[in-house]
Amino acid sequence: MWRKSASATDGTYSLRRRLFVRLLGVLAVLTGGLFLFVDAYARRAADAAFDRLLAASALSIADAVRVQDGRFLVDLPYSSLSILAQGGAQDGVEDGPQGGRDRLFYRIAAPDGSPITGYDDLPVTARPGASVRPRFADATYRDARVRIATLDRFVAHPGLAGWVTIAVAQTREERQALARDILANAFLPIVFALLAVAGLVWFGIRQALAPLGTLERALRDRHARDLSPIAMPPPQEVSQLVHAINQLMERLKSNLDTMQTFLADAAHQIRTPLASLRLQAELAADEDDPAALRRIAQRVHRNAVEASHLTSQLLNHAMVMHRSEALKPADVDVGALLEQVIQRARPVAGETAIRLEIEPEAEPGLVPGDAISLREALTNLVDNAVKYAGAEAAIEVSLARRPGDRGLRIEVADRGPGIPDAEKATVLTRFGRGSSAAGIAGSGLGLAIVHSVAEAHGAALSLLDRPGGGLVARIDLPAPAPVSTGAAPGTSAGRAALLAATLAFIATLCPPTQAMAQAAAKTAAQTTLTYPAPGTARERLRIHAATDRQAMEPLVLDFQRVNPDVTVEYVDVGTSELYARAVRDADTDKPDLLISSAADLQVKLVNDGHTQPHVPADTHFLPGWANWRNEAFGFTFEPAVIAYDRNRLPDDRVPRTRDALIRLLREDRAHYGRLVATYDVAGSGIGYLLASHDALLFSQYWQLVGLMGNAQVRTACCTADLLDMVERGEALIAYNVLGSYARARVAAGAPIGIVMPEDYTLVISRVAVIPKSAPRPGLAGRFIDYLLSTRGQEVVAGRSALYALSSTVTREASASGLRSSTVAPLHPIALSAALLVFLDPLKHRHFLKLWQSATQLP
């Protein structure tokens, strides 16, 4: 079967060498070399592919650089960042894959190095004129590895000319994903080849492992009582295992010997009272004298009590040993335990008085331990004291603090015969009894039980001579873990105390601002709504949301039905304010979750590193465009519609496309003066998001804005105000309002009509993110999982006045219901880094300037 190695000197051989020669020596080097080669190729290919996209992005930005009003400007093209987000779902593709995971950054610098726009701290070294071809470099930015493409573009204008530096950076997630994909596909043939080789070397492996089979058979054929060491020489690789088996057998043999000794001792101790019982029973069978029978019955009773007590002690000792091995400490009130033990002992003590003294400093007498074992130990101490003390002197039981506050001290003192010093160690062993116990019934297990319990609790048991005669049994218990009495910083009391102290400190430094601080606190209290936990409150979730409370309240309440121990604090803020708070990260009571309909601002929070990831429980029925990097999660599907006054605008005049709205305003501009309303894009994040995408998709958008300006368009910050204008008759048409709010007004009886533009209908999604500073990100993740679940989506569609996103929901207020009820092509605004384009400061200012100029026409 096998041969010893020629180098073997001690009867063993190297199984590792055989396996290495037969398998690793053939496959390891070849596999490792091929893997490294394919991996390097995959990385180079991924870098080459994405470097081309980076270069194209930088070139598209370079073409938009210009000089205006004596300074360099750039109107960031939408394509400059959208081509880098091409790995995600394309706009309008409902069931596309998840959006590109890369975060994007850019910087455009003037010839003197001053920033024009973008991320000013992006690490770029300007070398004007060095090369008009893109340069690539790796760097670390905002705690992420990035690839940066840099190029220079010469811009000339009368009185101003120079080299402008354009840099675009992209994180490496998509590159790494592409490299892994190339590696996996290229390595599959190699894996199949390795499997074939593995089949060929199978017989060699069997030969190499044959000695292990011999060892296994030797162990299996052993007699059950054979605990002797394994005698056969093992292979070197398993010699430590065989040695450990031999040690285990030795321990098993020792344990068996101990058990046999215990059983022999127990049998010896029980045999005497049982033999006496048998003898007395035989004598009683032959005895006719009633007086003699009574004496025999008394002796039988005494022996039965002794046997019963001995059996009980043996069982108690076994129980204590078992609980000591599996001790699970819990806080035990020693004072209360002593009172229970003494109360049970008094009926048995008869005339012997038992006094308990607990020092006030020893309360509360809490120690970590097992209450059952401690009760058994204390019961044995008190029983021994009662047994040996007699009725003349009282038994003193005390509980006090140890010197130096190192724990608790229990003492049981009696006036019995005591125990000689030479016998104090003996009486702590099993069945050990002192000379003073002669003539007194006992098992010799009581103090052994106390000793075992003390060792299991890390306590010290001492048997001391009592001044004036008697014995003092002392147990010194260790100090319990310290308990903090102050309010924890994370608790409501701790936060309240910290807030009060902070306000008091500010008031002492700046007395004039005290009233302002109180006013701010009052305002915060008014905008924060608390939903108490239906059950026992254990957790608190704080949500900052740019969503009307009435829309989110059904979701919050249903989430609490699933999680009855969660209290929810809901703070309603605007989209721009919510973004600004998250960037400043200055809230005293930091939110756990941010919800906003301004998807671009939420995406920028993710891109700039202000959020943290969460892997949702189930997104199988959700579109990929609504999840970016597992950090931004869309959970609604809300169309931007045209709302109108049904009582004042005939059906044949209702504009069903943007082109029809242009014709309506152009043909009868005087009739619609101050009767058209839309978002104020300068103050509304959602209004700017919708307007910027209209400008991207609709070639006549600025003509439409100009005509609304001619009609002296009314503006408002939010959909609710726009719908109020229509409902009160102040506006005839409201453009780009959220369909969910309009639908709720119609359901409430308002005379409002709703049109989903048939040329295209923009669809936004309310987006949830977990801020980086969230105190309870796990709880926020559970709320996101609920929002994306089928149950949560059903509540969205059925009770929240919003539209559900999941394909599993088929109600009217859902993505499926919208598609079946309209001919308009739905155009969801995908969550991706491309949304950053419209948040560029120069582009934002330029867009607002154009919008204000168009809407303020005479």
C-alpha cells in the first residue's frame, strides 16, 4: 500500500511532501502564474476601457469652456458625466440594471490655478500647456481610490487668454467589477483544465492518503474499554492529532476513574444505613413485643432519615458540580437569599435561635452568580451550625462589606465544638468529617458543597475559630461589576441633560442670544412629531424628510405595527434645507434617515461621502435605476403632471402636451395672464430637478418658459401651494406638479383635473439615504427594507397618497397602474452620478439666470 520515505529516521514519513509533489508541485505554480497573468490583463483592459470614457468626459467639458464678462466660464454638458454613468440604467428604461456605482468628481481651474468650478480640493497638479492629450493618474480622494484624467485647453479672448486645466475623477468600483468579470470569464477554461488534471492525479492522492485509512481502521476496531494510547507510528502531518487523541484518552480514563471512585464512595456510604435498615427489618419480622417493635421502628426511621439525607446530599453535590461547570452569572441579591435560607431553617432549628444582621453599607448586596448554587451553599452552612451549636447559644449570620470595598462577606458563627486546625482541610473534601462530628448524624458532604460553590464563584471559604469557642464559616465574595448611575449619552435623559447644559453655557457666554435659543428650541419642537411605540419602547428612529407628514404617516404607523418597540420622531423640512443640514452635520439630535424627493441632492450627498451603505433585504421586484451604490434608495414612482381648474378650463382647451401648452399661451396670452403657476426653481430643489430635465429633453423648453413669463407666471416653493392656487381659482393651470398630491386633492373633492403630458411624463422617486453620522444606522436600514418590501409598497399605493414603485403592486396608484392608464411615455429620473451636472455651481447659476430672465419678460 505505501512505503516509508528514505529520509525517515523515527518510523514516520512526510505525507505533506507526497501531496506537494503529486498535486501542488504540478498545479500550484501553473495556476498561480496563469491567474496573475489573467488578472493583470483584466486590470489593464478595464483601465483602458474606462480611461477612454474619462478622456471623453474631460474633452466634452473642455469644449464648453469659454470667456464671458472678462472671466473663464464653463456650461457643464450633461453628457460629460452621463457617459461615465453609462453602466447604469438609461433614462426611461424602467427595468434596466442598477446604476453605475462610481462616484464622480471634477475640477476646472483657470490659467492662474484659481478654481472655476467643481471640487476645489481635488488633487490635481496643473501643468499648463504640457499636453493637450489627457493625462491619467491614481490618487486617494475623500477616502476612496480614484482615477483622474487631466488635460489642458488653450482658450483665447481679446484681453484674456491662457491654458485652462480640466480634471475628471472617477472611483474604481466599476473598473474593479469589469476586471473581475474579465478575470472570471477568462479563467473558466483554466478551471476546467485543472479539474481534468485533478482527475488524473486522483489515484496518486489515494495512495498518499492510504496511511490515514490504516489509522482510522485501527481506531475503529478498538474495544470500547480500551483507552490505551495509539501505538502505531503516525505520519508527521497527523502526529499532533494522534498525540491529542492520546491525551484525550488519558483525560477520559482519569474522568472514568474519578466517577468510579465517586460511585464507590457513594455506595460505601449508602451501604451502611441500608444494611442497618435491612437488619432492623429482619428483627422486626421476628419480634412480637410491641415495645421492642416500637424501638426497632424508631431505629428504622432514624436510619431511613440518614439514608435519605445522604442521598439528598449526594444529589445536591452532583447538581452543584454540574451548575459550576456551566455557570451563567446573573445578579443575585445575597441579603434576600440569606433571609430565605434562615426562614426555611427556623422550623428545623427548634429552640436554637438564628439571628441575621445585614450592615447598611452592604445593601444592595448584589453579586454575579447562580442563585440556586448559592442558596444550597448557605443552606448547608446554616444547617451545620444548627446541627453542632445546640440550643444554648444563638447562631449569628451576618452580611457586610469587605475591607477596601472589595466585595461582600458572609459569616455564619456558632458556639459548637468547632473544628481543629489539622482537620479543616479534611472536612472540605467529599465524605470528610472531623473528630467533633462523632455521634452526630451526617454525610460529610455539606462543606464540600460549600467549597465547590465558592470556587465556582471566585469566592474564598475560610473556617475560623470563634473567640470564646465555636466556629465561624466565612465566604468572601468578589466585588460585582461597577454600575453606572449617570444618564447614558445615548438615552433621552442623557441627551436632555446635555442639551440643557449646552444651552445654559451658551446663555452664560452670550446672554442676548438666550431668547433666540429658546425660540429656536420652540420652533424645533413644533416641527418634530413623535409617534410613540405601540409596545414597550426600546428603540428610537429619527427621520428628517422633505415629504408631507400626511403622506408618510401611514408608512410610519404600519412600520410600528411590525416593530412595536420603535418610537419614531419625524421632522418635516424642505429639500434644500435637508441637504444643507446633512452637509453641515450640525444637528444636535442627529437623524438616522433622510428622505427627499430631490433625487439630485440625495445623489450628491452619496457622491460626496455624506452617507453610508445598506444592503437591502430584497430588491428583486424593484428597478435598478432606483438604487445607486446601495446608498440611495428610491421607493415611490411619482409623475410630474399638469393640474388645471376643471370649472374654468374646458376639456377641449386642456393642454395634453407641452407643445399644446405653448400654443395655448401664444394664441391667447392676454386670457392667461397670472393664471399659470409652476415651481420657483430658485428655491425648490424638486422644481429645479424637473426644470433641468425638461431643458434636457424638450427642445422648446425655453420658449415655453418665455411664454409663461409673458403670462406673468406665478411661482411657489412646493406642490401644495401650487394646488392651493388652482383650488382657490388664483391659477388656471399648474405645470409640473407632483401627481400624488394632485390625486389626493381630487380624492378630497377639489375641482382639479390632472393631465399626464403625452409627449413624455417625468417621473421622480422619493429617495431615502442613511447619513454617515446616523446614530442608529441598523434601525434606519430596517425602515428602508420596510419601504422596499411588498408590504410597504402596498401601503404606499393604498394609504399614503403616493405611487408605489414595485412591480408586485398592481393598484391604481402604482407604476403598473400608471402604465396601464396612460399613453404617455414615462421617463423616470434615474439615480446616478449624471445628476451632478445640474448641481454644478456655474451651471446652476447660469440656468437660474436664464430662467429668471425668461420669466420676467414684460
